[in-house]
Amino acid sequence: MADKVAIVAVGGNALIKDKNNKTIADQYEAASNTMGHIASMIQDGWNVVVTHGNGPQVGFILRRSELSAHELHPVSLDYCGADTQGSIGYMFQRALRNEFKKRGMDKVASTVVTQVRVSADDPAFQNPAKPIGSFLDEEAAKERMKEGKTFVEDSGRGWRQVVPSPLPEEIVEKRAIESLIKAGVVVIATGGGGIPVVEDENGDLQGIEAVIDKDFASSLLANEIDADLLLISTAVEKIALNFNTPDEKYLDEMTVAEAEQYIEEGHFAPGSMLPKVKACIKFLENGGKKALVTDPPNIPRALKGETGTWIVP
């Protein structure tokens, strides 16, 4: 494998900065900024695989599907994932290509539409809990439930579909990703946690209605390709204990044991920092060397040890 390989998992803020900036042009501008910071890392000699979330973008596709229900076929969740991997990958590829050109770098980026195998026996299938798509009124939700979908009432805001979030078990296109890294290509892969697939009794893959956590999928990919670093880029420069309280304390480094203790003490919010820290722990427990959490503008400084939170075995 090529020297110094990093998985860089970019969060939602890499595409949508706030609720007033959601257009394609806004998303490309945000992507362009983030890819600029990643290009600096590549210029410093890192071979990078970029992974990303896709929650809002899948929501937009599902909403379009709902609005056109009388004219067009519905889009299942696995195809929504594939669509967003292509469109977000295109944004990242174009932004990186323009950045490489500006810097005089002889590099190319390519997107791998990535399937991720999960187990059909994963307990998540008995407990769908990941909310997706639009808020509906009770009548519309109950109509959709007749199709076998699960909806729950969400804090008085309306009814929302929930789907399983199984754990990733295998990156199906791992060998393709490895081949591209060896060829010096900047790879964009495992978008949105990957397209969830299960093996049927014949060993054939079938797409399913589920969402895989992108940080867990990034962690698995990092282990499968033996990456030197798992870098999770998010909205904050460092991980904090007692976040948003007067006792807030930012961390420069923590061990796996310390991270597990902080989780036990309830420092990290579910759906926010908790899955990121758990993904880093998983990577390190499965043989990874080190993990880093920071925000996109601070990636170059964090890699020099000047900021960010490092997680070590």
C-alpha cells in the first residue's frame, strides 16, 4: 500500500453550512472550501480517501419523490444513496481538480460508488431508529405505513420515517479503492456510509432500506485498507468535555481508555460527537495507529500537531 494513507471523513458542514445555504451552488462552494484544506494535506504527501455524509441530500431526493408521486416511480433508499454518491462525488472531484490545477499539482480524483455489506441479522432491523425524509401529518404517515414503512411522531413536529442503521461489515469495492490509491488517485468513496446491501441465500447482493453511519463505515474502510490515519472532520476544532457549559474543556489528546471513560460519563452527544468518538475507538481497537478529530480549516495545522484532538491506543 502507498505511504501515509488517510481516510478523511467530512461531515455535513462540508456541504451545507446552514439552513439558508442549501442550493447546489451553495453546496459546491462549501465543498470547494473543504477540498482546498484537503488539497493542502495531499500536497504535504498524504494519500487521501475522502468519505462524506449525505443525510440532507437523501432527504431532498425523498422529498422530490414524494412531490412527484402521481407522475413518477418512487426512489428506494439504496438508490438515493447511489444518487448522492455520484452527485457529491462530482462536486468533490471538480473542486479538487480545480484546486490541483491552481496549485500546479499533478493529481486526479475519482469517485467509487461504494456498496457496504451489512448483516441481515443485525438487531437494528428489529428497531428502526434513524429518521429520514420530510415531516408528514398523521394521516399521510399512516397511509405510508400501509406500504410497510415505519413512521414515528417526532417531538410535536410531525411524523417522520425511521429506518434501521445496521453496522457495516464489509466494503464491497475495497480492492478497487486500494488499486486507485496505489495508482496515486485521490479517492472519494463510501459516501453516506455506503449503499447498504445484504447477501441473499445465493450470495448475491440485494439493496435494502437502511442507513449506515458514515463514521463507522469510514472506520471500517480505514481498517480494511490499513490506513495510517482516520481523520474525522466536523464542525469543531477540538473535542470538548462538558461541551457548551461553563466547565467546557478542550482535549488535545485522549487514549481509547480515556475516551471510553468519557463516553461512560456522558460527555458526547448521540447523533453528534458520540458516533465520531466511537468510530475512532473502533479503528484503533482493530489495529489502527491514530485518529484525529478537527474542523476542515484546521486540518493542515492539526496534522502538524498544533490543534485538533488526537485519539491514540
